[in-house]
Amino acid sequence: MKYPMTIIFFKVVSRRYVVFVMVVEMLNLTLCNLVLINQAVRGNEYN
């Protein structure tokens, strides 16, 4: 009875972990894009 419960637990945890990693990756990408856009805008202002 313990064994299937641990499998279910690991499945749920891994699923949430995957979602968490995806969210973090999305945030990192958006932050990098915002920094690049800001640099490009500032570069255009200076030129």
C-alpha cells in the first residue's frame, strides 16, 4: 500500500516541479528580453 502512494506522490511532485521550472524559464526569458529592449532603446537614444 505504501509503494503506489509514493509513486503517486513522486508523479505529482515531478509535475509541479516541471511547471515551476517552465515558469522560471519564462520569467528568465522575459527579463532578458526586457533588458535587451532597454539596451536597444538607450542605444537608439544615444545615436
